[in-house]
Amino acid sequence: MVASLGPFVVATAELVRRPGHAEAVSVAGELEGLAISDAWIPAGAEVAADLQLEIVTDGKLTAIGEVRSRWEGTCRRCLREVGGELVVEISEVFEAEPTLEAETYPLGADRVDLEPMLREAVLLALPLAPLCDDGCAGPDPDDHPVVAAGEAPEAEPDPRWAALGELRFD
């Protein structure tokens, strides 16, 4: 019985034999535990990637393409549930012995695990403070109005400074 290597592990033996040849690869599966702030990838949601893999100079592998997934979250103003489709452009490098940590991803002798790259890309693309709508007024707009960007809220002047408002310089 052959052990499952996971939905994001791709064989690269053929690519290694043909440097400069690109191969289209589609992978999909669940990535558990993807959440940041008030947004997350829901349990059971599929993370799918369409990539072009290519072995380039010095045995490095490039992965260029797109990652998609459904996300959910909580509106930062009204606390209603929100969600949408996440689409991330990918352009990453894998190498057998990464020289700088976090600059490239590890490349196995005959396979590459795309999961760390996909996990990082999706986490970085999730909205930090999602909104249900740009015009969301929040749960109590009368007591806590939302001020649009570029507008300053009108504040009541401090009565102790009222006399200064009457000064005129001619």
C-alpha cells in the first residue's frame, strides 16, 4: 500500500529531466486552520491552485499561477457574517537547499510540497478587517456614526473656549 502524500504534493522527476520545460499543474484540497483576525477559510472549503511549474537555472523550480478559495468573516462595523472569493496571484521559487530562510521554499529530490506556499499566500490575502459593504453604518449609526475617508467629524466646541470664537482681527 502506498502512503498518500497529500493533495498538494507534486512529482517533479519529469521536470528535473527537462529543464526549461513548463508543466501546467492543478491541485486542490482542504487547508485546515487558516484564519487571521476576523476572516478565515471555512472548514470544508477547497483551496485550489492552477500553476505553471518549471525547473530553471541551478535546479530551482518556479511556481507561477493563481490560488482560489472561499472565505468567511465578520464585518468590523456591524458584526454580520461576510464572505467572498479569494484570488491570489503566485510567483514563488523552490530550491533543494534554501539559502535564505523564508525567501524560497524547499524542493525535494523528486517531488515538491506546495502546501506551505499555498498556506502562506492564502493567509496573507485574507482581509484583516472585512466589511459587509463600504457604506456599512455599523450596529448603531445614530450614536456611533461612521465617518467617510477624508471627512472630519463635526465636534462640539468646548464652551471654555467660546470667547475665542468671538475674537476678530481687523
